[in-house]
Amino acid sequence: MKRRKLILLALVLGVAMAAPVTSAARNPKGGKTATRTIVGFISDNHCGLKHMDGMESDKACVLMCVANGKFVLADRDQKKVYQLDDTGQQKAREFAGQKVKVTGRVTGNTIHVTTIEAA
């Protein structure tokens, strides 16, 4: 019985000691994600990496498709599409179809946009 208590105590202490180390190792800045800059093209969530054939320009396609969708950042080099937060949605319109540098915090596949500028 006494041995079981010691084993249980050791397990509880081990978990308690490991938890802070594990979370710090995953995110050393205490929960804050570092700011990144990603270069890509302002696109829409319907077309993503490639626009429809037959449109006069990428800009025309993006503006047409975003009427029923949202702006995204298409990183054609990495073949990845990032969603843009509400701030990014507002700033992206003036760069529709253009190559840009988007700076912000990336969480999963969403960018919490700080700035968008021409690349």
C-alpha cells in the first residue's frame, strides 16, 4: 500500500514538473506567436493558387470571386493558401491580384494581418 502511494506521488510530481517545461518548449514566448512576413499574391478563397482561364486579369478574377467569398494570400512558391483576418480583408482589396508582402502573426493557416504592401 505504501509503495502504491509513493508511485502515485512520483507520477503526480513528474507530470506537474513536466507540464511547464513541455508548454515552454512548444511556445517559448509564453503564448505569443512571432510576427512573420510572407510573400504571395492576393487572391480569393474560390480560386486560391490559380485563377480561372479567360479572365482579362488576375485582379478582375479576384474582385469578381471575392463578391461571394473572401480574400486570401496565395503563396505560389510553397503552394499554400493563407486565410486573412478581418483587418486583412479590409487591406487586401487595393492589392487584388498583385504580389504582396503580408506581415502578421500566423496561427494555423490564418494570418492576423499587421501590414500589406506591394512586393
